Amino acid sequence: MATNSLVYAEAIEYFQSFATYPQVQAELRGILHDQVKRLYPMYAVCEQYATLRRTLRETRVQVLSQASRAHRDMRRRLMVRLCRPPISSH
């Protein structure tokens, strides 16, 4: 059996959110080393790839969250302006 190391990177990306990540990483490396022919790139490159993907995903979530808040605030301000009673010209 053979697998591309980028598959390993995507698995590591997922497992990095686990509290037991170091143990899971070691077990996965052991299984891959003993039972699977690894195609390059190397583990270290894949781990950096996984970390980069997680960072980008977290940044994307933060940006979307900030944009949603800004949109919600803008709608709220617009509704306040639209719902004000007209100013009388006495």
C-alpha cells in the first residue's frame, strides 16, 4: 500500500486540534512507517503544510466573523435611522 504524504498532512491538520495530538501523531507515524510506503514530500514538510492550512482556515473564520459583525452593526444603524420619527420643521 502507498499514499502521498500530503494525505498525511491533511490527517495531521485534523489531529492537531486533539488534546492527544503528540500521541496520535506518533501512532500514525508508526503505522505509516511499518505498513505503508510513503511517497514524498517528507513528514516535516507535510506538518508545516498542515499547520499553514489550519492557520489560514482560522484566519478565514476570524475575517468572516468580523465581516458578519460589521454587517450586523451597519444594518442596526440603518434600521435606527429609518425608524426615527421625522424631524418637524416648526
